[in-house]
Amino acid sequence: MTTWEESCHRCGLCCFEKSVDLKGRFFTTKTPCRHLDIVSRECRVYDKRLEVGEGCVKLTPEVVKKSDWLPEGCAYRTIVERGTGDEERD
């Protein structure tokens, strides 16, 4: 796990299905990804999450900048919005 990934607060909200209302706003539904342990808020298939074909998105700083569906308080959003320099390094 990278320092970027360690920044995650493990709220798990990014792992719940999203929907869009009539005004184009995203909202989080009550339906979690089938791989999310809703108690621990950890992905059961984290190491292969991008391979399972469930629509999982690798959250890089570039993706986070464009992702208006991430919840307020998301550590990744906070890092990118504040420009703290903790962004993922290649």
C-alpha cells in the first residue's frame, strides 16, 4: 500500500453505488459493492479489485480532481483540494 492509499479514512462511501438526480448531482445509495465488508469498511478483494470487473476505480490524484462523486470529508479529496504535496508518487 502506498502513502497515498494509507491516507484513506476507510469510510467505505466510495464503495457504495452512486446515482444521479434530475439536476445531475451525484448521491450515494445504500447499496454497497458486494466486495465491501460493511462492518470493517475494507474491500475483501483489495489486491485484485481492479481486475474483478465491478467498476472499481483506482483513485489517483488525477481521478480525484475530476470526481465530484466522492463524499465530502474524503481524505483523497482533502489532499487534492489542499494541495498538501501528499499526492501519489509514481
